Amino acid sequence: MTTKTIMIPVRGYAAQDAVTPLNPFTFQRRDVGDHDVLIDIRYCGVCHSDIHQVRDEWGGSIFPMVPGHEIVGTIARVGSRVTKFKVGDIAGVGCFVDSCRQCTSCKEGLEQYCDSGMIGTYNAREKDGTPTYGGYSSSIVTDEHYTLHIPAALPLEGVAPLLCAGITTYSPLKHWNVGPGHRIGVLGLGGLGHMAVKFSAAFGAEVTMLSTSASKEADAKRLGAHHFVLTSDQAQMKNLAGHFDFILNTVSAPLNLNAYLNLLKRDGTMILVGAPPKPAEIQGFSLIMRRRRIVGSLIGGIAETQEMLDYCGTHNIVSDVEVIPIQQINTAYDRMLKADVRYRFVIDMATL
Ligand code: NAP
Ligand code: ZN
Ligand code: ZN
């Protein structure tokens, strides 16, 4: 007698290697286990990390790769022991789908810092070695513990980017207690940057947008920035020396960090979330002279991601998005590489 493993057929878009465009791809997902949910994906955001990984800029990419970690959709099936969700609920999945569940970080709800490494939603391997495939696809099977509730009444296409761009900016702002009395500079107005502006303003900080794109000034102010500075304007940059308590750096490309560290006050903090592939050079005196520091932050844990989504529900915060059909994904990547996105591309999965 042979036992046949049931798999779920899925349609998506994949990169077959680091240089060719993404193309249609069919694959299979595991059947819904006792603690799993099956989500019919409605929207998936396009993060710059998708581009870094598709192009193997961070090394170790696994192909074929179905990117996408800003996923929202409808629960289509639930496993026999699922308690958090029922069929028809709206659910979200962010950057990871599993972790060891036993280390101190996992126990503290900081699964993104799991000692064994979080298991990414794509470009990773499940504990049994199966490659993970992300949200540029028709459906996904996830453990309910790694699945989020989406507050009712928010437009779903605007919610999708909260699962990465949202939590990646919310988490460090909370960790460093950014709020009233603080001056923060947000560096780079893209997907993460525009959420950083919204959250920093909502938390009561004085927000300055630091951008290379003069054309984004009006948008930056509409999003909540109190000031806008074009970083190529040497006179304005000089005026800002020693000005900020915090700089949230979301830039995806190589950058002269020293020029921005110089804008921090004594004991000021640069929070690095942007992850350019190449190392940056830091002049020791940029930190030494005013006892400045540079810190990093990786997305956020499940509990905090839920907290952020609930906060957005209460305060009516969503991402500003350009909804695209999946057939335009390669064009969207090209535009992001030119800093031309307002302010997150989101794929409408009905176009698949
Ligand atoms: P994005 O939407 O493409 O935005 C990046 C922005 O950076 C651009 O819009 C542009 O803003 C600015 N920029 C681009 N090239 C620049 C350059 N050469 N010099 C100065 N500024 C430049 O990207 P994203 O999705 O927000 O992601 C940003 C970075 O964060 C990526 O490296 C991504 O991998 C990383 N990330 C990290 C985490 C984490 O957990 N730490 C999570 C998600 C993403 P202006 O036009 O305003 O200059
Ligand atoms: Zn991301
Ligand atoms: Zn762990």
C-alpha cells in the first residue's frame, strides 16, 4: 500500500536566478496541518528586501525564489487544532513563518532574533528542509502562531505593507521611546521611510524628512513630516549639525554615514534599518565626538506586530500604495531602484 501526501497547488511569480526577470511559476505547498491555516492571498507588498534577495545581493539566495513578505488575505481553511482563526477571517503574514520557539528571544516574543535564526517567509528552509515560498502567489499555508489578525475597516491593500515596512519602523521607534520632545530625522522616503514618518509623527516627535528627491517634499509633509531637507543642499545640512536625537536610516543603497552621524546631538542615536549589501565606512570621530551611537533593528516579533496592526486600526494608519498587477513586478523593481515609488508597490493577487 502506498500513502500519498496531499499537497496544495499554488500559482505565483518566481525568480529562477539572480539576473533574469520574475516569471510565472507553479509549485506546491504542504497540506494544512493541525495548527496551520490556508490563506488565499489578496495583496502582497513589494519590499526592497525582495530586490536584494532576488538579485542575491546579500548572498546565499535560494532559487527558484517566490518573494513577498507583506501578505494579507482570507482564511480559506483551518487545521483541526487552530484556535486563533476561522474560515473567512482576514489574516496577515510578515517576514517569518517559524522559529525555534524555545530560545530566550522566542520565549520573549522576539522571534525575529531567534538563536537558531527565524525561518523567513521566503528564501529560507523549513525545519524539514523544504524551501519557503513567499507571497507573490495565490495562497500560503502558515502556522497560526506566526499569522496575524488584521483590524477590520482598514483598506487591505494599504495594510499589506504594515507587515514589514510598518513593523520595521514601529519597533525601533517604540524600543527607543521616540516621542514628544525628540527631534527625529527620517532618512529615505520609500516604503519604510514613509511609515517611519507616519509613526514618528503619531508618537509626537518633531519629524524632519531627509531625502535625495526634491519632488517628494509635499508628500513628506502630507505624511506628517514637519520639515523637509534635501540632503544634497550643503547649506541646510550644515545648519542641521548636532540637531537630532534620532536618525532612522531606511536607505537601501551605499551612503556616507558620517555625513548623517554628524547631524546627531550629544548621545544621539542612528537607528539602522536599511540594509545595503556593501559595508559602510565609519569615521571613528563621527561617533566619538558627541558620544553618538549607531544601532540596528530587525522587523518585529509576532506580539509587537499584532500590537502595531491594532495601533494602526485604532489610529487609522495604513501605507500609501500604488497597486499593480503582478505582470508589472519587474517594472516596479526598476522604479524602486530609481527611488521612484509612492510609497509602496502592492500586488493585487487577483491579477495572477
Ligand atoms: P525603498 O522603498 O526602495 O526606499 C528606499 C529609499 O531610500 C528611496 O526611496 C530613496 O528615498 C532612498 N535612497 C535610495 N537610494 C539612495 C541613495 N543612493 N542615496 C540616498 N538615498 C537613497 O526601500 P524599502 O523597501 O523602504 O527598504 C529600505 C531598506 O530597508 C532596504 O535595504 C531593505 O532591505 C531594508 N529593510 C530592512 C528591514 C529590517 O528589518 N531592518 C526590513 C525591511 C527592509 P529618497 O528619494 O527620499 O532619497
Ligand atoms: Zn521587507
Ligand atoms: Zn528561537
